[in-house]
Amino acid sequence: MPAGAGWDMTEFEGQVLADLSVLKSQMDQLMGIGQPGRLAQLEERVERHERNVQRMKGLLTAAGGLLTLAQLAADYFRR
């Protein structure tokens, strides 16, 4: 029943509705309303970080391979 039609909200019910309203606005902020929300932005940052980590792993692996080849060449010419 709508308020004023013989049904008054208790203080507890009013607090619950206020808390739900705050929760809804926070969810809208996290998920975004037609635009990327904070979660989408965070996902993009994590994906970008993971790409950078994979790139660094590849570079370090290549550098390790080159260092190994240089060491093998130095050992070969030392003999």
C-alpha cells in the first residue's frame, strides 16, 4: 500500500529503504550507467598489466637466451 493510505513506514523500514537507495547508487557507480563503470575500468587496467607482464617475460627469456649463446661462444673461443 502506498504511504498515506493507512500504512505508515516504521523507522527501521525507512532506514532499510535509505540503505537500499545508497546501495543502488553504489552499484550503478561500479557497473556504469551506459558508460564503463569502475569495474570495467579496473578490468582494463588488469588486462593491460597482464599484457605488460607477458611482454616482460618474453623479453627476459630472449635476453636469457642471448646471454646463454654469448656464454657458449665465449667458452668455445676460450678453448
